[in-house]
Amino acid sequence: MSVVPVDFAGPAPRRPAWFPAAARRLADAPAAEVLAWAVTTFGSDLTVASSMQDGVLIDLAVRADPDVEVVFLDTGFHFAETLETARRMEARYGLNLVMLRPADGTPTYRTDGTKACCDARKVDPLAEHLATRRAWVTGLRRAESPSRAGAATLVWDAARGVVKINPIVAWTDDDVAAYVEAHDIIVNPLRDKGFDSIGCAPCTLPGAGRSGRWAGSDRLECGLHLVPEGG
């Protein structure tokens, strides 16, 4: 796909008038209720972003709508285990799966550094896709890292002009583990090898939380969740 760089410094789209009331009402709502609201409110203008670390978010989403769109950012540098997990998810759920891939000649970590690589292979492709949608669902959780500790269930993603929905934002690691066990959820096998967070193979080592991402640096985020937002 051809990706146009995103200008996050440009004028921010206007937040919908109904947003504050919805954000308050859903702030502490169960994940299933949040996703039911999302499906009813946005229909085919909703997309679910999955890193294929596990199938918790996907399982919850397809319970709300079996045909919901699921997006996976295929950067070209994923572990083989992650790509196999995506295939297993697609087979189990019959997913409406969209694979977003970068264009030839896109910057890489080797020649352009990790920020340029993440921007070109994750941030920009997702932004281009979201330009055709009204809302996106993420598996972001407060427990994952200090950079996510203040996350809310519903966020106005001002730079992209869409609603960002984090239905499991309040879940602890124990909550995730309990859901996996109760519903026989597919889990990326790298989780059993010490990878608490799974990114691209060249930049990820085993580690607690997100400490294994961009190993050897103090970086914790690729940029997908580091754009101007408004509650």
C-alpha cells in the first residue's frame, strides 16, 4: 500500500458533541458493554487493531459482532510466531482481517532508525486506514507500562479525527490470564518464552511489561498511542 505521512501538527478535527457524556457513561463499564456500544454506534466504520499477542480483544470483539473488521499491521519484521498466531486467529474466528503492509522502499530500522521505521510501518499505515473509519478499538491496558497508566476507556483521538476505544484498559494481568483460561484463547507462543510484550523481531527481547521493546533504550511506545488526544 502507498502511505502518506501523517501531519500530527495540522488542525485537529472537532470532537463530537456527544463524546463527553459517552466517555463518562462508559468509563468503568465492562468490556462487553463497551464493545456492544461501539458496534451499535459505529457499525462498519469501526475497526479493531490487534498486535496478535493474544486473542483476548479479538474474542471480545467478535462476540459483539462476528463480522467486525480486525486490522493487523504487518511491518515486514514480525516474528514467525506472530504471523502464525494471526493465521490461527483468522482460522478460528473466520476474521474479517485486514493486513496493512508498507510500500516498497519504506524506511527501516537498519538504515533510518527505529522511530522512522515505526512511523512508516505502523503509525502512518494505521492513520491512512483510520481516515476511512470513525472509531478504532485497542487492547491498551493501564497495567502494561507507566506510559499507559492514565489511559481512559474512551478517548477522542484528535490527530486522527476518530474515537479511540480501550475496552480492557482497566484489566490487570490476572484479569487477562483468567479470560484466556476461561475461554481457551489463542496466545502467541512467545509469551511462554518470557515476552510480556511482542513487537518486531529485530527490536524485541524477552522482558517484563514493555521493557523488552526497543531493547537497550528507554523507549516504550512505537507511536500508535502517542498522538494528541482529548478526553
